[in-house]
Amino acid sequence: MAPYSPQSSSTDSPLIELRDVSCGYGDRVILEHVNLQVPRGKVLALIGTSGGGKTTVLRLLGRQIRPISGQVLFDGQDLSSLNSDQLYAVRRRMGMLFQFGALFTDLSVFENVAFPLREHTKLPEVMIRDLVLMKLNAVGLRGARDLMPSEISGGMARRVALARAIALDPDLVLYDEPFAGLDPISLGVAARLIRDLNDALGLTSIIVSHDLHETFAIADQVAMIANGRVVAQGTPEELRHSDDPLVQQFVGAQADGPVHFHQPALPVGRDFGMEQGA
């Protein structure tokens, strides 16, 4: 069985590309004809209203789901064309920081970070130990290696999860709401770590987040997904000054705009039986 091999390694080509992608769950279409490129070595933020399809993009990149139509390319290779062995090889080039960290509660901090190294490599234990300590040191938690997840704070747990996400030195790291539930100090630390590690390790990062202040501060590009499409993409500054009413409403946290407070419903009188003949 042929191993996975990148089709394009040019630094000018995007690491990730969605070409005219449509997908959904059952009969419900979430994304329609989406086109998106993620440059190598950059931080891309995905923003938009809840349920708009941001996390669906992450699932497409991990091939947890397949598109109805279009192509999802990783390093020039269509993910839908990969067999199981090739897909696992691609996934080893990706790291994932789940919402709230998703640490293994019965494993220590050290063992959480060591897990992907033991699962996907045949490295000797002495080398695994050194690599784990290096990753924990990068997130400032080498001194917490023997603690259990129940013994550390939420912000520390998120940093341990980040150390685990970069344990295999991936090309791409996916972040699903990395700032959710963090206090301002922990949030600032997490944001700085994402940016610093991206630059120091030459990563490409995709962040799904609703925290616009911290996300805009570290992102190179921002893509806004709404109504199943990418409605705007550019630098944080370009989105701040966008003339699009939907972008203005979201970035400005405005209550009134294209996104309505009330869901479509029957007239009040008819719904409450106050109209004649109701």
C-alpha cells in the first residue's frame, strides 16, 4: 500500500485549501460552495455566529466528515482520496486542541503529553521523557508534570492540552474555542502561546473562536463564516473596517442587524389564539 506523500511542498502554495466545498449532516446543509485558503506558517481565525459551520470546517480537515461536493486539500492532496493508512499519516501531521482541553482525567500531565508519542512512534522512553519535558517547558508547565488534571487550573489544563497538541511536531494545529472559560490572565497567556509557538515552530494554525479581541490580536487572517458561506476574509484590520452589515454587526457586537433576535414565527396573535378563526 503506497504511503502518503505530499503533492506540493512549495512554501508559496497554501497548506490548506477548500475548493467549492458543500457539506452537511443528513438533509441539513451547513456549508455551501465554500472556498478558503490557509497560507503556510500563518494563523487563520474562523469567526461567525454559533452553528454557522466553523467547527464543521475542522471536522472536514480531520476527515471526520466528507464533503458532499468539492475538495478539501491538505498539502495539495485531496483528503477524500486517501486510504486509511494515508489518512492516519496525514492526521499525524495535525495537532488538535479541543474545547476545554479534553485531557485524560486518569493520566498525569506528563502521561497526557506522552500519549501521542507512545501511540504514534516507537521512540525509546528516555527520548519520550525528554520530548515531553521540552513541550511542557514550552508552555511553562514542566514543574507540573506529575500533577493530575484535577489538580491544575482550567488555564493550566489548556496549556497542557497545547503541549499535547504539538507533541508530534505537527504542520497544522487546529484550535476549537481555545479561550472559552478562561480568566483574563489565562486567556492572554494562551493567546500569546498560540502566536509564539506558531512562529517558533513554523506551524500553520486555525483558530475557531468567539473572543474577537484576543483572536484579532494574534491572527494574520480572519475568515467569517455565515449562512453557509465565507462572507468575508482579510486581515483583522480589514474586517474591523468592513462595510458588510453582517460583519459590522458581528465585530461590533450589535444587537440589531442581519442576524435577528427573534426566530421566524407565526404572528403573535395567531400563535396565542387571539385572532378570529384561529
